[in-house]
Amino acid sequence: MGLLSRLMGNEENKNTRSLKPAASTAGIAYDPGLVARLKGDHRELVRIYTAIKSAAASNRFGELHDLLAQFKLTFQLHIAMENVKFYVYVQQRMAADSDASNFIAEVRREMNDIARAVLKFVDGYMSIPPTPVTVTAFIAELDRIGSVLVQRVEKEETRLYLLYQP
């Protein structure tokens, strides 16, 4: 019997074992610390964003790749947590309220569009880092992305996260 089978507790003979679906659950459970973690992510993203802008403005180009990589990872983890734990929970909780469901679906689509733009920006500048010649364009693009992200964070923290209730 393989290691995976032993770890999963499947000690029976694999020829007689039947596949059974996993026990059904009621969906994503409420997590009382989720909103605080998501808001903490926002603060961390702002901190990294500020460090990126400072490094670019001070011509410290050698720092940018690591800062962009750190921003990308933090951003992706935040988006994943929102998608898996926040949106799924709120959508299942608000399923009977079509107005709330439509609002949540629209905000989720909007965030996915923002995420694609942010990741395209980060990946582009991780591939071809800013230089003294391109730093002005980099900072201008960074400012546009920062503006969109600030608006989004405000919407999440003042409206969207209020929907996350037990």
C-alpha cells in the first residue's frame, strides 16, 4: 500500500476499495478573523507599494524586482483569500437577495479585472525593470494603479466587507 493511502487512512485493499464522494458540507464557514486579515493585507500592500514608489523615485532600481515580487505574492494571496473565503461565503449567504448577489458578482468581476491589470504591470516590470530612461513612465503607471487600488480598498472596507456576517 502506498504512502498516500496510509496517510489518508485507506488501509483496505485497493482492489476492493470503492470511491465515495466526500461528505457534503453547507459551504464555506464564517471566519471571524477574515475581514481583519484582509484589511491587514491592504496595509501590507500599501507598505510595499510605498516602498516601490520610493525606490523608483530615488533611482534604487536594484530594489525594484524584489519589491515587485513581494507585492505580487501578497496581492495574489489576498485575491485568492477573497475569492475562496470571502466571496464564496457572502454569495452563498446572500443567494436569496438578488440585488445583493448582483452587487457581489459585479464587485468580484471588477476585482478580477483590476487583478489582471495589476499583475500585467508587475510582470512587465519584473521582466524589463525600470531604468533612468523609463522610470518616469513606471512611476506614472504605478500612480494610476495605486489610485485604482486605493479606490478599491475604500469600497471593500466601507461597503463590501460589511456584508460579511455570521
